[in-house]
Amino acid sequence: MMSTIASTSTLASMEGVTRRFGKTLALNGLSLEVVEGSVCGLLGPNGSGKTTAIRSLLGLSRINAGSASLFEMPLHSRGFASAVRQTGALIEGPALYGRATARRNMQIQARARGLRSAGPEIDRLLELVGLSARADSKTRGFSMGMKQRLGLALALIGSPRLVILDEPTNGLDPAGIVEMRELIKRLPESGVTVLVSSHLLAEVELMCDRATIIDRGEVVADGTMAEILSEAGAHGGYRIRVAAAEVQRAAATLSDIGLQVEAVESRELPADAPIRELAVTGPIEDGSQINVLLAGAGIYVSELRRDDPDLESVFLSLTGGPDGSGGMRDVG
Amino acid sequence: MSAELLKIRSMPTPLWCLIAVLICFVLGLAGTFAWGTGGDESGVIDLAIGFPLGIASIVFGVWMFGVEFGQNTQRRTLTADPRRFRLVVSKVLALLFCLFLVTTLLHLLALPLYDLAASRHDQSISIQEITRAGLASLLTNVVYALIGMAFSLIVMSMAGGMTIALVFIYIIDTLIPAIPKVGDYAMGPALAELTNNIRGYETDLFGYEIEKAGVTAAIIVAAWVIGLLAIGTFRLIRSDVK
């Protein structure tokens, strides 16, 4: 039987963790915290240090400086092994014994966790991830999606309180991604806290209560989605469409009351369209204000909609844009 | 240890090792039936059972950790239980259990079957010969398997471990005795001294008289095995897990 560690609100934490691989600085004073009962996202471009952070947290990779703990047990302390045994993990894709069946893979993991009779739990988990029908098939014939789902089942064996998933939707088709996302979102209902890493923004936005965005081994944003958007200075605005002939007048009318107006290109509107789109930002409480103001000036909008900031735009602005300039840092 | 035994039961490499050993067993039995033992009962048992078991033990020993490196399952094993030294102990115990089981069963099986086959030529194989051959084989198998395991840990690779273990046991270890002074501490001659004494041989393959095995030979063999295993374990504990 597993020993139980006292309940705590912070299940995993890293404080100022630094990890170098030769001249490459993979983690640069990284700090993060996983609060009990949450689905916490670890977001970053490829090569930003997400997997290294997760490996360090689980004691698989050494750290050069800083501290990490699971269930308040510091890395490599006496109680750390017990803390790891209360943690399920899926790191860099599922590690499966290809010549063994799905069920046998589960049995091996159960035994390695010290569980003797895990038969009913194995059946339940295989059912949960939709692999009951293939339970007795060798996993080398599995598709990537099936392997990922089995990886999740392996991570959940032994009823862990914390599950750490590294890019769990890699290799899944769109339906599989939705399925996996729903599975992960439901985990806190059964008392499981989740730390999930991804470079897919929509995934994190839809799945997670809070997120830590890292770039080049450093935290660039941390908090709930709303906090991240707000800290990044991303304010919402409105998009309006007016007749092309009225663009100048509409812009001047809105600028007069202190709003910022910018003409934007829309893929939906061809260059010669009689309508133009404007992005309006500034201190507006309600979109109807814009409508009232422009109507008062004799300008009638054909469309008015909110233009909410999304995690993608924040992420790109925080991590150096879409040119893939993120990644690890050379310290040589 | 039970997780390790389950892996052994589930994977093909241990099974193929067993099949190869059983094929040699049957071929040896057929040879004994056809031509008898030629007056060297112990030699027949060594050739048909001991030698194949020795090679299979190297492969099996390398495989114990090699399978984790080869399939990248080490991280999964260590996230189930991160105690790396304990993992080494579990694998060593599972390895010893399997070697003891297979070596004992094959020699127990050989006693009636080979004796029956030899009786066709008015020859016999005694319990004493089988017991001596079995004990010598068990010692060799344990040493070879642990050396194989140690090399797979040191190089952290299945193929690399296999190559280096075979090169060490069949080439390097046979060359070390040629080095003055250092050669006195080679593993191969020390192990041969121990196994020849267990078998009750008085002369070696070339007709030279065999010395009585002393504590020194046992210490030399143990030092090689423990030393290499310690280096491998240290490497496992200190390394990042892929």
C-alpha cells in the first residue's frame, strides 16, 4: 500500500530552478506552482523547457540550482519517493513495452507502483480511455492516438492525486484531441490535480484553470487565464464595419472621444468591397456607445462585435512572435 | 521484483533465450542418443546445457536493463517508483531467481533424459556429475548475467551493452591474463578455476593440472562483478533519465 502524505494545497512547486546542458540553459530560474484541484497548464514554444521542467520536477533530470518539491517533499528527500508514487506521469509520449499487451503494460505499471490486485482498476481505466476492446492486443500495433490514451491510463493507475501530462494530445486526431481534453478536464472531479504541458494554445485555454507560460526556460506569465491576459496588457475592443466612404469620418468621430481607431484588413472583405473594417480600442463600457455615437453623426455600422484578446495573441507577444524565435538559450 | 518478473514473462527476448537453450538441450540429447558421451559425461552436459546457458545468460543480463533503454521505458519505471538503487536490486533479484530456476530445471531434466540416451551405448550420467555441472553452470551464468547487466547500465544501451559484454567476456577477458602482474587478477581464469574445481576436474583442456580453487579466485570474480555493477549503478543513479 502507498503511504499517504498529508493534504496540502500546493502539490508541486519549483523555485528558481536552473538546468544547463553544456552551454545551453534549458531552465533559467524557473518557478511554478500547481495548486490542488486545478488543471494547470505549462505553455511554451517547442524547446522552451517544458519537458525539462517536468523531468526535473519528477526527479528524472538533475537541476543545477533552485529547488523542486512534490507534495511538499523536496527533490531526493526521504519522502520524495512516496510523493512520486502519488503522482502519475506521461512524459514525451507514452513509454510502452511494445511486445506486451495493453493490459500487461497496465499490470506491469501497477506492480511497479506496488499494487498487487489492480485487475478491476485496470479494466476501469482501459474502459475510461476507450481501449477495452484492444486490451489484449500488443501495443506495438497501436496507433499514436491509442498509445497516448494508454499512456494516460498508465498515468492514472494507482489513483494518483497529481497527474503530470507532457503534450498529451500529440498524435491525436481532432476527435481524439477533444476526447482527451474532456477526460483531462474531468479529472479534478475525482480529486486529481493536473499539470499539463502543451504548445497548443487552444488546448490550454479550453482545458486549464490557470497557466504558466515559459519561454527560454523562464516564466513570462503565470496565473489564471484572465490574469495572464490582463497582465500582458491585452485589452478587449470592438470591430466595426462601415461604408468605405465613411471610414475617415467614423475614425475622426471616435477619436474625438479618446478612442483609438485603426483600419484593419479582413479576409472576408475583398480589397474593392464597399465596406471597411475598423478596430476600436479604448475606454468603452458597452459597444452600444459606439453605435449611438456613430449614428448621431449619421454613420451607420453594418456590423459591430467584441474583439476579445485570446491567449494566442498574448502568447505570441510574450514569446517573441510567430517566427519560432523561442527556444533554449545559449549561455556560452 | 514482481514487476520485473512480469516483464520477463511478457517480453520475447527471455523467451527466445529459453527456446535457444532448449534447442541446444534437445540437440545434445539427440547427439548423446546417437553417439553416446564419448566417455566425457560432464563435457557433454557442459556443451549441451552449460555453454548455451552461459551465452543466454549474457543476453538475458543485458536485456534486464537494455529493454528499458531500448524502449525508453526507464522514465515510466522511475515515475512509478523513483528509487533507482532499489530498481537495480529488484532486477538483480529477478535475474538471479530466473537463472536459478532455469539452470536447476534444465539439469534436473537432463539427469533422466541424458542418462537414458547414454544407456543406449552402455554409458551413464550420474547425479554427482549433473550436480557438479549444474552448480558450475549456475555460477558462470550468474557472473555472466551480472556482467551483462552492468555493461548495459554503463553504456545505457541494449545493443551497446550486448556488444561490450560479449567483447569483454570472450575477448578482453581472455587477453588480460597475458598482461604481466595485471593478468593475475583477470576474471576469466579465476572463474574457470572455481568452476573446474566445482566440476571436479583435475586437468584443464590442455592437460595442465588445475590448482585447488582458493579464496583469492572467489574474491577476484566477486570484485569484477561487484565493481562493474557498482559503476553501472552509479551511472544510473547519477544520470538523467531519457
